[in-house]
Amino acid sequence: MSSTEGGRHEGFSAEERAAMKDHAKELKAEARRSSRAEKAAEAERDVLAKIAEMQDSDRVMAERVHAVITAGAPGLAPKLWYGMPSYALDGKVVCFFQSAEKFKARYATLGFSDLAKLDEGPMWPAAFALTEVTPEVEAQIVALVEKAVR
């Protein structure tokens, strides 16, 4: 959340408000879809359309992340979550891709929800910075996603 110099709270940033509006649209669209197959097909089209809207470097990374996750964890279903491509198990988001541009960050993020079983003792990473998706990074994503859903 944003704040002023004096530490006074101003509320949500423009990017955060836009993400919340995206989420409200996603919920309405999901409610309008009738069959489970229709919901899955339209959700994947929505994710691919959102990826296509991204700027070059984010789009290239999001395309690779999408391909890696859908191939490596076919049990996860693509869907939009707060305007970001995400991958869900039984309708609940397990992981997501956040473009750098969306929140004016210097890197994209591959994040995991609390449903992801990445636990390693009392502390573990739940988000990873991405600047490029190389074959080595793809292998790491596959390993993380497989661990997340086991």
C-alpha cells in the first residue's frame, strides 16, 4: 500500500486498485460460464490473451512459464487471478506469474500461494524473481511446481 512522506496512509496504489478491479471482472466472467469444460477453455483463453497484452520481455517469460507449467503440471488449470496468469488446483490458485510492468517492478515474479507445499522447516521462499527464462530456470520451475502440488 502507498503512503505519504509523513507515514500517513493514502490507500491502495493505482496498480493495486487495477488488480482488484481485474479480480472482480474475473469472478463475474467465471460465474457466467456454464459447463466445467467451457470454464476451463475460456479461462485458458483469458490467460493467453492477458499474456499477449504484456510488453516484450514479460510476454516472452510469461509464455515460457505458461508452457512449462501446463506441460509439467497438467493437473493445474490456467486462470486469471487479479489480472495475472495463474495456475489452480481444484479452483484454488497454487502459483502465478506477475509481470514486472504490472507493478512497475524491475523484475517479473513467479509466486506461490499458501496452498503450495514448498515448506522447508520454519521458513521458505514463496516467490522468485525472474529476469529471463532459460532452460535451467525452466527446470527449476518444473521442480517447484511438482513440489507445490504433491
